[in-house]
Amino acid sequence: MILERRFHLALVVSFLIAVTDSIDGWMARKWKLESRFGAIMDPLADKLLVGGGVVSLCLVGAMPFWLVAMALLRDGAILLAAVVLMRWKGVREFPPSRLGKANTFILMCTVAAVFLDFYPNVFFGMSACAIVLSGARYAYLGFRAAK
């Protein structure tokens, strides 16, 4: 859809995915069905959804490469740090930070802003700030866990 520049349809599908993801998380918490698998897969699915959206938007020229590179490098660094901490320090818990959740939300809003052509440059700036701040927070947490 994005590669065909059918942005309004992509927005509807993205919204439905976000709603079902929220309902799934709410149900898991409400009925105490949270699992280690879900704790790993839910944020990973969010990253794939947002990552796929920003890469696709970049490919059609609707999102700047520099922003997509920042987002992907941040997530790649977090993944690499998690693997290192698991392998050499035995760390098994990687709870999401509030800044990390805010970053994902802001990136989702940025994708929606591009779909709607609603001040996308403002959202590009907000996303860049969120990526830097959440990346710095995860770096701090990672260094603290490595001690």
C-alpha cells in the first residue's frame, strides 16, 4: 500500500493494527495472561510495523533517509546491546522504558502525519528528538546493567 502511495488505506490498516495490538495487551494484563514470549514478541512486532512503515515511506520519498537511519540504528544498537548483555552478563529481563514507548508512539504519529500530509516536518523533528532521548536512556540502562 505504501509503495503504491495509497496512504489513506495504509493509515486505516495501521490504525486497525494498533487497536488490535492495544486490545491484545490489555487482555493479557487484565486476565493475567502475560508471558515471557509476549513480552519479547510484542515490542518486536511494534518495531517491525513501525520499521516497515518508515522504510517504505523513505523508499517512496515521503520520509527523509536521515530519520529512517536514526530509527534503524537506534533499534539495531538496542538489539545488539541486548544480545551482548544476555551472552556475557546473563541479563534476561529487558523492560521497555517510558521513553522507549514514547519514541514508538511518536514514530507511529509521524507515519500517520506523513500519510495525512499533516505537518510532517514537525513530526520528523519530534521523532528525531525522541530517538536521541530514548537511545540515550537505553544506553544508560545498558551500561548500568553491564556493571
